[in-house]
Amino acid sequence: MIGQTGPGLMILVCAMQGDEEHMADQLAAKVSKLRIFKDEAGKMNRSVVDTQGSALVISQFTLAADTTRGNRPGFSEAAPPEVGKHLYEVFAQRLRDHGVPTETGQFGTDMAVELVNDGPVTIWMES
């Protein structure tokens, strides 16, 4: 097993052409404060930091898929691997810096990922 998390967040990260470190910083700050966990009244009013949750960050370049033409997705909008890996690592570290215990998958490998989606809450975020 490479990385795991208990209650908290599973975050799929895709670096795109033109993405920069400051964008990873901003996104990590936003994710750490995003009020998506239920409070005592059952309202989404608590952050992962508030709940003392953790995060599993997984690189997922296939989120860059362009499916507008043909039947084979194109991935030319994804950042080059060396840039993608760097931004992925920066994002994970910035989450840690914001008080979120964070583990990662292994960049650039096939992984079997298990998820128990308690909610379900799935949110697409861009910087």
C-alpha cells in the first residue's frame, strides 16, 4: 500500500499546460478551508481541518482528457510529466502546510484506488 487516509478527502489532481506553483498554493489553501463536511445540525459547514480529517492526493492526468473529437481521448492539455509531478508534490505539501495530514499515491503509475464515498460529495475545482 502506498498511501491511505481515514475520514477526510480523496483528491484527484491533474496539472494542465500553463499551471504554476502559485495555483497549487491557492488550490491547497481553498481545499483546506472548503466547508463541505456536516456540522452538528447536518449542514455542510465544516472544513477538513475543522473535522481533523486527512487527505489522500492522487495524480490523475486523465482528467485532462479532451473528448470533443473522435472516440479516443486526447491528453495534449495535460502538463508534461516533470511539471505535473512537481505541481502534484507542491499541492500535497501545501495541504500539509495548511494543517491537513496528507498522503499521496505514486506519480505516474497504475494504481488500484478504493473509495468509500460518504455523502456523496464530489466537487470539481480549478485554479
